[in-house]
Amino acid sequence: MPPSKRPAVRKTPRKTSRGKSGPPRYVHFFAQGAADGSRDDRDLLGGKGANLAEMGNLGLPVPPGFTLSTDVCGWYYEHGESYPRKLQGQVEGALARLEKEMGKRFGDPEDPLLV
């Protein structure tokens, strides 16, 4: 992406999500009745992610899903258009949880999980 089209990378400190052992969490799950975040996490989850998390926490009928944190975008541009090493494992874990919640498998030719 040309530099003029890239989103601005935030240089000011902000809330980040850290796992229990300390490394950043890049993937945040949401579903009806529970979510990894809330409306207060707009800087971390983005506007849509924060709103989906809040609707899930309120018990509204939100289909399960997950949001990549805004940290992923910042990392991408700050590290030569690459992704954090931990991202793939976190996405795979969230996808497995999503498959379990929906009772479907991603890539199933008969009844696929659509993401």
C-alpha cells in the first residue's frame, strides 16, 4: 500500500490487551452473553469490535465471532508489513472455538462455517 494510503499509526500510549502470562492478545472473541471486551475497549477493538463485544455482553443475539485488535494493524506497518508471530496461533484457537460454538467446520464441503 502506498504511504499516502496507509492509516496513521498511533504514537500515543493506549490500553493494550495482555494475556495472563504477559504477551499481547491479538484476537478477542465475542458471542451472545459474553465477550473479551466491551464498549470501553474502542481503541483496542475498533468501533465495530467494541460494539459487537458490548452487544454480546448485554445478551443480544450476536452470532459468535472474533475481532483482531488494532494492535495488529499497528504491528503490520511498524514491522515491514509483517504480522506478529503469535497471531496465527491465536486466530487458529479462535476459529476452533467458533467451529465448536456453531457446530460447523471451516472448509467443510457439505455444511461449511462461513466467516
